[in-house]
Amino acid sequence: MIRLLASVRDVDEALAAAAGGADLIDLKEPRAGALGGLLPARIREIVRVLRERHPGLPISATIGDYAADDLECIGAQVAAVGSCGVDYVKVGIAGVNAAAQRTLLMWLAESRWAVVPVFIADYGLDFSVVEGACRLPFPALMADTADKLAGSLFDCLADPELIRFTALVQAAGKRVGLSGALRSLDLGHLAELAPDFAGFRSALCDGARTGQLDPQKVRFLRQAMRAIPSAFCRDGQALAI
């Protein structure tokens, strides 16, 4: 099974996602952008409740949307989010130029926190940057989109690019995640790519991605994902991010 990452913004949504069978809980504020960050106090509250009620469930959180050369703000946010007790801190890799992105990735690789770089793919991917990230000690890499109204990740990147991205990351021994306005109709496409996990928000909500998360939709999507081929087990061993 491809693992289901559900993005949530408060305790109620986190518990609903967990009850619906989400494999990973991702904390973000969808009204604040693609990787909109929550206040640390809110993150700590969600983490505390999830640890009490679902102690084995991995938790990630985003830091917000920043350009790759804004190292001072990124550093402060990574520390603030990491100190809230999440398992993974997600940082967008976007904008400016490839040199700035490489500098950011090298800097993030030295972080005391487990950072997951998220490549924003609206205008394509620079695979020289991706290849460099694969050589650094990150537990996972993701591809996502910034403009959720412009279509899904599959509308931004052609299949050869997505196949290359997925294969590069997995060949480096890392977990790979795909996200970006994904819908239940994309499950067949995801099955062909076989990422380790796929991130959803819009498909789990009533109405727009800024609406309320619906546990029934989480449950429906989780059941559908169980029916497709997956990279979840290799050599009989379950994977963690």
C-alpha cells in the first residue's frame, strides 16, 4: 500500500484523519499557502494529543512558504517547528535559482532536526538539485505544487519527470512522497509511480482544501489505496519515512 499522508490544521482534524486510517499526519495551515505553517503553540497541542491517543503515528509539520535564499527565516522556523516534537520538518525548495537551492539543502542537511525537503514543481524540477539532495542525509524527499488551483502535480510534471524523480530518490535509499492537489482519480497514476507515500488535503475536505477535513473521505481514500499496488513493503519489511 502507498501510505496516506493527510494534511490537517487542528486537533479535531488530526484526530479525524487518524480515525480515518491516515498513515502519516502532516500539520499545516492550508489558508496560508502551499506549505502554510501553523503557530508553534498549535503544533505542540496537536502533537501532544496525537502522542496520547495514537502514539505510533508519525507526524510532520511544515514551516511555511519561504524563498530558498531566506536562510535566516528558514532556520528560525525549522528550529521552532522541530522543537514542538514532530518527527519530520518539511521545508519547501523553491524560487530564486539552483545555486540558492543547493546552498539551502546543504545547510538543512546539517540541521539537528529530521528535515524533509519538498520540491515545488510548478515550473518543473532541476534534477541536478534533486540529485544533490539525494546524496545528503535526508530521510525522504517530496514533490509538491504551490498553486493548488492550477491542477494537480500530474498537470505540472510529465510522467517521465515524475518517474525520474521517484526512481532517483528511491535508488538513493530514501522514501519518496508525491503531493499537490491530488484526487482519488489519481490513484491509478500513483500506482504506476509507486511512491512510498502520497499527500492529500483537497480530496479529504468538504469543498475546497480550506474546508473542514471529512473522516469519511479519509476512510474512503485509505480503502481505495489499499487496493492498488505499492512500495509499502519491500523484502517483507514495512517502511517508515
